[in-house]
Amino acid sequence: MSFMCLSTFGQLTEITLDNEKNPNEPSVCFGSSSDSVIYAASNTSNFYVIDKQDFTVQKLRPTSPLGIYGDPVLHYTDSVLYFTHLSKTPGKKYGDWFDRIVVQRIDSLQPWKEQSYSVGYNNNKMQDKPWLSSDDWSTNKGNIYVTWTEFDKYDSDKSTDFSRIRFSRLTPDSDSFSTAITLSDTVGDCIDSDNTLEGVTTAVGPEGNIYAAWAGHDYIYFDKSEDGGITWGQDKIIAEQLNGWDMEMPNIMRANGMPFLVADQKDNILYVCWADERNGNADIWLKYSQDKGNTWSSAIQLNLDKTNTHQYFPNIALDKNSGKIYVAYYDFKSSSTNTFYSISLATYKAGGQLQNAQLTPYLSALPGKKVFFGDYLDMDIANNQLTIAYTGYDLSQESYVQLLHEETIDDGIFSKIAITNTVAVVRNNDTARVVMNIQHPYTGKVKIQTVSSGKKQNFVFTSEYDGTKTNWDNALGSFLLDEKTAISKIKYRIRDTEVSNLYKRLVKLN
């Protein structure tokens, strides 16, 4: 399958990767310097190949004898593409089949050929949320590292069931990953919330040291290995995470501020980003270490907005040439009810000036608390190019996966803000709210038709605005949308009275 929806603003290109069957939780990476492609994946078993020349997209269906079921992460070493995800172990039922982490070495995309490695099986315990890194330069060159969370019993509230951080490695002379070891000194619970140990990522320093960071118990933890992952040191708390990583945010099923870690091999600097609520709302934070993680800088707030709205889902990438880090995140600075977000980007280098840019020209709407929206966005930098994959949601009541691509980041991040009024239908319970984000004066009408047991019902919402506020969300009204009711049609007509533009759209749903 090949499809494309392309928008280009200067050097910044945005395309739709997928809008079928509610894709979410995307991962993305560049190939080798000679590759003209970008690779991406999304829940639960989608894989995409994007041509960087014309941005056409091929959607592939990956396979594995161990099954594929979500949490996709892609990583390209200096020569090989790796793809890790949750298992769907044959012969087991849902819940039980997440009994190992699967790492695929991709040998061919068409036809799909791979080597699937079973990692971390441990007496039927649940293995969850993996992440990959590799050593491409030290004496451990060629090593692949995978970290994840192990649950004794997922969603258990028993005091005897624990979570822990696990680690395994693949070396060039081995045909299997090493026996998994527990990296964390402490344990968490199994509820999959703030007191669960989650979100571990790793980075590799110039001398081959492996660094790891994760969240739990309202802290960011850090550890390192100086022998290629055979042994690890003592866990260190490097930051507080007020209210924890599991964030109760408006209009979304779940949100988080899990940490991401990168290492600058040239200057030997570690950077870790995360989100927390120390200011009373969610913000994006960064610390860096210039002595291999022994000491860390003070926390730096990366989002420069002056609002009390939320920012979360951070991820980080490093430009190896300049030493700058780039942190992408969901940004609600233009939405007073935290319904509409943009993808924003912070740029920083230790001791330098912090910069922010809004990448997406239009605001996107959250779906509400009835739709799973994923746990992260993803990004990568290579050869002076930046790419970001994130999840969006449309009035068609379907999620979609978007790709942002910046062609030459050393020229500066290109940003073009298109001011418009945006409509959302947000379902948080058995009713749905019609909300409009207001950027300038308008008059508008929204018509919604629902169907329940074959009976149709029509709702009409009207509104107008004189322009006295900006970045304001106007709730037009609510309508019944329980489990027996479905939206069959959404139609709106908005006239921007300031610039005399008319926006109209008709969405028909099955």
C-alpha cells in the first residue's frame, strides 16, 4: 500500500503516514547515510517506508514467529535496522502472550525477512515497553542493548507483586541476546502508574559506557555500566518528578512524562529530559551531566510559554555534528482547556541559549478519555535532518500518525504558524463536548447527527466571537454519546470575520 498526504512549509514537510484502524504510538528512524528512506512503525503491527525524495509512503505488514503486538521501537545502527516490540506468543491468550520482548533484525523489507530474538522470558512474567540503543564506535562496537520493565503480574495491587528494570545485550559474535539481568536496585509496584518502574531508555558514551534512566516513585533514576552491560552500578536519583510519570491530564486517556536519555560522544555530555508538574501544570525539563553522570546540572525548563497549560510526551534526539539536543513535545500553550495541541521543539546545548519553535502549523485536538492515544511520540536526527512521528486525531473519530521532516537543521528550525479556528468533538464520558479553539473573530455553526438503535438525532451548535481573547477554547455544547450511540455525520461552517475566510467540512462516519 502506498499513500501520501503532503504539506510543505519552507524546509518543513508534514505527511500522514496512516489513518486506518486507529494507529498510535509511532516510532521513527533514519536509515544509513546512503539510504533515501525513513523507517517508521506504529501500534499494533504497522511498518512504513517513506521515500525522502517525494515523501511517498509504503505501508508494510511485518511478521515474526513470536508475534507482534505494540510498543514498536526502531533503531538503526551503522549498518543494520532493528525493530523491537511486545510479543504475541502463539498459543497464549491476551495478557499472557506478553511474556517476552521481541527484537527483530531486519534483513529484507520486501519480502519481509528477519531474525526474531526472544528476550527476557522469565517464568511467564509480563515484559513491557522496550527501548533500544547500540554501540557504534567503542571497543564494544556492534553491541545492541535493550531495556524494558518486567511485571510479576500486570495490574496487580498485591504487595508481593513487583516491577523492575531489565537489561539484555546482543554482541556481534552471538546468535542470541544475553540472559536478562535486573538493572534496578529498587522495585516498584505492578499497577502501571507512578510507583511502577517504567520508561527506561539507554545511551552509550564514547568510551562504551552504557547509561540508563527511568521513572518511578516520583523520581528519575540513573545507573551506568562500564563493562558493556555485564555489571551495573548503584541506582542514583538525579531528579524529582512531582506527581510522578503517570499524568492525569484533561481530554486524554493517559499521558506521561517518562524520561529519555542521549549521550553526546564528541563532548562526552549526557542529557535527560522528562515532564513533571512542579509548577502546578505539566512542563518539560532537562538536566545534563559533564562527568559521566556523577553530577548533574540544575533542572532547565524547556517550554518557554508563560501559560499554565500543559506540556508532556517529551522525546529527545542529538545532532552529533553540532552537539545540540532537540526535544519534541505535545504543547497546549494555545488551548485554555488543554484540548488542542501543537508539536513544539526545544533546542539546546549545555551552557548555550535555549530556543523554542512550534512545528505544526495548525492545532490538533485530543480525542477525550475514551480513546487510547499511545504513550509517546518519537524522533531521530541524522545527516543534518530531523524527523518526528506523532499521533493525531480527526473529526472522523479516528487517530492518525503524522511525520514531520526538517531538511537542514543547521539553518535553524523552520516554523510557520497558520492562525485558524479549530473544531473538536471530545468524549470524556457518556457525553461529547463540541469545542472550538479561537484564534480570531468568527461566526460558526456545527451540525452533528447521531444514531442509536436505528434512530437518528440532530444537534446544532452556533457561536460567534468578537476577537477580545486569543488562544481561547469555546465550549459550544454537549450531546449524548454513550456506548449505544454513534456519530453518523459532522458538518461545520466557520467564517473568519477578520480575514473573510470561509471554512466548511462534511464528515460522514460508518
